[in-house]
Amino acid sequence: MSASHVQIAELIEVSLDDITIPPGNHRQDLGDLNGLAESIRTIGLVQPITVRQRDAGGYELVAGQRRLAAARLAGLSTVPAVVRGYADVESRKAMAMENLNRKDLEPLEAAAAYQELLDLGIASEEVAALAGTSAQQVSDHTSLLSLPRKVRRELAGGAIDYQTALLLTQLADTPERLTRALHNTRDGSSLTSAVQHELHARELDRKTESSRVELEQRGVPIIERPRESFSPRARVRRLGNGWGCIPLTQAKHAREACHAAYIEEHTGDIVFVCIDVQRHVGVVPGIQAPADAKAERAAKRSERQAQR
Ligand SMILES: [Zn+2]
């Protein structure tokens, strides 16, 4: 055998019973095989399938699942096959590529094929280049795989379209919000706004939670948002330089027993407060001292009594 023969893949006739389809194959729907089967009956299988030899004996399909199924339907017992000495990785790669080359590929099938290539350790840019698409398309499609099974079924069944599914992937890690967005959409509002609403609410939840954790770690007591914290007469007041605030920095006030905070419900932000402003009378200017005023009134009263 000359060296050049080694390079050429072997073309053989393989019994259908000797061909197994590896679990890595993602082709869910082979479509209508009747036309192809009819053509195979008439002129035979023109394009050979691709297989590789299994260590356990027999062959594993690398490419051509649709042709193989049509050949079976046409009543063939053997098919022409190119035998490749592919490594396992290469055969899975070829299988994924074969799937991606279909024109009628469903989004989830494309997603599974992209994921297969990514799982083989191929970088997403390379996957995109192999598939003749963009890295964004690859990432959009694979994100569909994070959707709850129910939503994936709806996508596969055509109950929701690709764009809708893509929008919902943003809520994939909070299935209860995803379900709510979908439910609200069915009540007539647009899906975009329903998803936006849930994303916003989720963001607020996360920020509120992280604020709470931060305060707990710093040992700052958390109080309810006071109904009135801006009035100069309020006992609880915000720290800072705004109107009605106590002009103390949070760092300075943190050492005080009157230091606390609340979490702003519409933003999740932390607002530091003093819960007993009278502790700062005489130290912080502009704080009235009711205790002193009382003493003053008492003094005036006794003064008046003394004058009688
Ligand atoms: Zn204070």
C-alpha cells in the first residue's frame, strides 16, 4: 500500500444492523423521509453515510442519520459508508456539524448541537465560525437550554416562538418569575414589559437582600422605614447633609448607640439614620432639645412663682 492510500477513507457496504447511533446525536426530528426513501428506492443511496469503527465491534454513525433512516424505510439492508478513523471527539464534532448543516433546524436542536461542540472544549468563537454564524447566535441559542423543561416543550411545539423564548431566558434562574411573566403576557400585556417588570423586581429583591446582609455583617440594627424622618422635630433622622438630616458621617455615627439603618423599599438602598437625635444636643448644631426646653419652661414657671 502506498502512503497516499492511508489518507483515503475506506468506502464499504455496511449492514444497517451493524450501525449504532451514538447518544451524542441531537437530531430530534428527521422530518418527512418519504421523498428521500423514494429516491433511494429508485437510484440508491448516492451520498454515503459516515461511520467509524467501534472498539466493541460494528460501526457508529458519524454523519447521515437522515439518509440512514430513509434507507431503512426504503427497505435497504446495507448502505455505502465512509469509514473514518476519527477519534471520539472528532466523530461527535462531525455529528454536531452535520446537524447544524440542516436547513430546517429547530432552535433547540441548533442549541444542543452548539452545546455539544462547546462541551467538546471548542471555543464559542470557533463554534460560531464552524457553523457559519456569530458568537452571539451561539450564546443566544445555548441560553435556551437553561429554560425550564415546560417552556422548552412549548418552544419545540410552537406554542411560543424563538424571540419569546430568548426573552424568557433572562428569567431562567428564577422560574417562578418566568412563569409569572408568561402568565401576565397571556392576560394581554406585552411580553417585553412583563419580562422587564420581573427583571426589575428581581433586581430590587437582590439589592434589598444584599443590603440586609451587609447591615447584618456590620452589626447595624435594621429598622422599619420611619414614616417621617425629614422633619427637624423627628426623633429618627437620616445622616447626611440634606435638609432635616443630622450632619454626621456614617463612619463617625457608627460608634453611637443610636446608629441604625433602614432599606429603601423602592431602590434597595441603605439609608443610615440616628434613632435618637437628642443624644447629639450640644454637639451637633441645630438640634432642639425638648428636655432642655422643659427645664427652661420649669425655670420660667418658678421664676413667675417667685415674682408673686
Ligand atoms: Zn445618633
